[in-house]
Amino acid sequence: MISRVSNCVSPQRLLEQYPPTWRQCPLYVVHGVKAANDRLLSDTFRPHKQVISCPVLIRDPYGTHHTKMMLLHYKHGLRVVIHTANMMASDWKRRTQGVWISPVFPPVRQQSPLKEEEVEASPSNFKNDLVEYLRNYRNTPGIDMWIKTIQRHNMSSAKVFLIGSVPGRHRETARSSYGHLKLRRVLAGAYGPPPKAATWPVVAQFSSVGSLGPDASKWLYGQFISSMSQISTVNALAGQHLLLQKPPLKCIFPTVENVRLSLDGYFSGANLPYSSTLEKRQTYLRAYLHQWKAGRVGRTEASPHIKTYCRLSVPDKDSEDSDTEGDKSAWFLLTSANLSKAAWGELQTGGSQLAIRSFELGVLFLPKLLVRIYLIFYFVTGYPILISPLVLCRPTVWHRLLHHSPTG
């Protein structure tokens, strides 16, 4: 039994990934495709009785279902996969993407002498957060069945935190359950970064830019950076003054030249939306931008559809064990969320509510729990004056660019 949650789906591509012997397993496709396209999907899947199309209802015209996740139910357990690629062939073959694959979570033992909450004790609260996130898919076929399946499995071995976004105006305790306020709450907890990391820059790498407001202080270098720069408040009295400081922000987004030289040439720009009209309204973002480069692993030409956020170390001249620049990370987040208020949420009505437009989901890695992480990109230069970030031109101009793609 398999469930796939995604933003864009290529039905033929999806079905081709399964060997014939497994194609009879039930397959739930949870997607945000509009009504007309949902009929097309249903027609495509109709010959395959085991495939169930599960459209997600989003009432906000500016919202989207952007989460990319798989739930894989085996005879011996359940696996969760959270990634950044849509169910399209080009996304998996010719883009840079990120994937987190969980261990296989075993079924809960029916005769366990301990209560379930004791068996499930997990520092990241992974299982409860996953169930709570899925409960927001109201009236979506198959979701209740999958929630019950999750509840029958022990996910205490999960060492990552879920950072999700769901559409709505979240108030009171729900306000810090989603979006950038969920990230802020987790970072402020016992597993968050120490005061030492308070001066480390925040690095945001994304494949799309939304409306950020008229100036940086309102959201980007206000609400957003306040959450990203949070350090643990547990046993951190000596560093309380650092909580008021805002660290440097470095944003990684492809340039026109990055796209021109990519594997698909200008065609890959279609997956990097940032309208020229919007860019002209928030030119302040250019001061934070850095080019996409991943030469160490040979991914510079593979256009980035991955989205990552982290805090990297900087040299400390006053310390004997000075960190090498970028040698350590206070935390690392792999997510579907791009740089936008719709994805991360915006505080409104004096900060009493967090307004989110889209479904997003990511996993947060914290060193105190973990594992080793390898960064696939690095930033070495900002945008020179004569280099522009990729912006989507008028259709006629964009059409002309496509027909001059160096890669055909």
C-alpha cells in the first residue's frame, strides 16, 4: 500500500516506476491539481483500479499544495519519505533535489507491557506531528485510513523534527505549530543551537521567490530572520543578549547565466519562478543574493529544485578551536517551502495569528540528535552588479529565450 503526496504528477511516469508484480498494490495519489486536471488524472488512472486520485481542496486562490511526501506500507513496517521533487521525469533526472528516507518503523507490539506513549517516546515528537499535519487534509480520500496506519507503528527512532505549513489563520497554541513559528519554537528548545551559533549566518537556498513585502524589515529581515536566528533558550542565560541580534542572511538563487548553462538551458527556468514585476517591487532582495554553485559534487549544471535552510559556522578569532567557515552547521532544514510568506506564514493582527496559504513539509536536523549531513552546494560570491537573478519575462520574450537555449 503506497501513498504519494505531491504538487505536480505525471501519471504515466508514476506508474512506470513500479514493477508489474507490484502494480496491483493500492496507490493513493494525494495532489493539488485543479479540478480540470483532476479529471484528466482520473481518466489516466481509470484502467488501473488500484490507483486512487485524492485531490486536496484549497480555498485560498493564492495557495497551493506544495508538499512532496511518500508513505510506504510494507508487511513488516512503514516508511516515510520527504523530498523536494514532483512526480515528473525531469524533476528526478535533470534537477538537483533532496530526499530524506526514514528507517522502516515497526508495528506497535500489541502485548507491550508499556503504555503506547511510553513506547513512542521520541525527542522530536515525529509521529504526533505527522498525524496532526495529516489531519489538516480534511475531506481528502484515504487520509483517515493512513492516519490509523501511522498510529499502529512505532516511530520513536525518528531523529528529525517535522516543520510543516497548512493553510489557515492559526491562533493561540496552533500559532507555533506551523510555518516559521514552528521552526522558531523547536530551535528555542533543548535541542536547539547554543549561544555560540548566534553570530553564524543564516543560509536560505530556494527555487522560487514570492511576495516578501515592500521592504526587508517587514517580513524577510523581521519575522523570517527572527525565527531562523533563534537559539536555544535552555541554559543560555549567558547569551541572552545575543537573542536580540540578527545575523547575516545569505540567499542562494540561480542567475540567468546559471540557467543558460544548465542541463536543460532556459527550459529549466520554468521551474524557478520569480516574476519580473515582483522582482521590481522588492529589489532589496538583491543585496542578499548569492549564485548557485555545487561544483564539488558536480551539480552546478543540474538546476536546483531543492530547498534548504541552515546556519553555517564562521571563524572565531578569539577561540583556540576556531571553526572553519562553513565547517559546522547549527541546524539544517530540507523542505518544500520556498522563500515566500505564503509558504512560511505571516504574523498578522499584532502578532496574534499566523496566516499561511499553502501546504508545505520539511525535516529539521539538529546536531544534538543526529547524524552526518553533507551540503551539496556552497556560496562563494554574491551577485556582481552586471549579473541578474533569473526572473520570468513577458511570454513573448521568454519564448524567444527558450528558442535560443544552448542545450536545445
